[in-house]
Amino acid sequence: MDLRNFLFSNRSFTPIPLVLAILYLSSLSYPYFIIGIGLIVVGESIRIYGVRFAGGATRTREVGAPSLCTSGPYSRCRNPLYLGNMIIYCGVVLVAGGQFMWHLLLFVFTFFTFQYFMIISLEEETLLKLFGNKYQLYRESVPKLFPRLSPWLGNNKRIPLTIIQTLKTEKRTLQNIFIIIALISMKKIFGFSL
């Protein structure tokens, strides 16, 4: 099996060992906790903005897309959901704190950069087959992961979902964030070890 296919199919599960390590090594400290919460809010805001434009099609086990989305956050970055995830996980590391916080932060950033670049290469092969020159122009105009400052003015004028529709789609991510922060906080408050 192609590593890219494995990472794509299991992208919801590959972070589990990282989360367990973060929880185990956590020792919450409040200056970093506040900064981490800020990063989580920024990352989740990027995700919500992305899901508003791409919709529930992003929660799929199949590589591809029913249509090419190039508006909203997709006019600045081809993969805003992955960018949002990276920021969220870096925020979780800071929320957790601990003796190995900076090591974990570097590892988490490196891990997700590698994973997402692998997944993106697979997705781009498929999108190029599906959308041809239209996707090629988009790919040449908009960065892969780290956003451009000004939006690309493509011709996609997609109407975003409502906030309620978006939050329904994003419910699982929000629940996971809440659970992880709650576990880190309970470990600190009640002094138990995981």
C-alpha cells in the first residue's frame, strides 16, 4: 500500500499516539495554557471558515472532490483544514505544557508537515485528473499549506454554508478538542497520572 493512501485513509487516527504522549507528559502551566488556547481558537476558526466553503465533502475516506473550491480560505491556501489542524495540535501541546513541551511542539509540527505534504501530493494527483487545467492554474496560483497574504481571485464564487450547518459538520473536531483540554486540565486539577 502506498504510504500516502495509508496516511489519507487513517488521517483521523494517526494523531492518537501523539495525543496520548501529550496527555502523558502534560503538566499544565498557565502562561502556555492561555497561548495554547489562543492557537486552538485560531486553528479551529480556520477550520470552520474552510468547512463553510468546502462543506461536509471534506469528511471522506475517498480521495477527490465533487467540485473544485477556490474561494474563501481556499483562495489563500489550498489546504486550510490541514493548516488549521496543525495550529490546533501545536496549541494542544502548549496547553499541555510539561517538561518536554518544546520537543513535542517541534515533533508535532514536523509530523503534521510530513503527513499533510504526503496526503496533499496524493490529493493533488487526483484533483489534477478530475479538474485538469483549472486545477493546474489554481495550484500554480495558491500555496499548498502556508497561506498567501492576498486572496487569489479565481472565478469560484461558492456560497458558504450557514454557521449552524458548519458546526454540525465540525461537531466531532470540536468534541475532540474539548475532551483533550478537559483531560489535560483534570490531570492538573486532580493530580492523577494518565
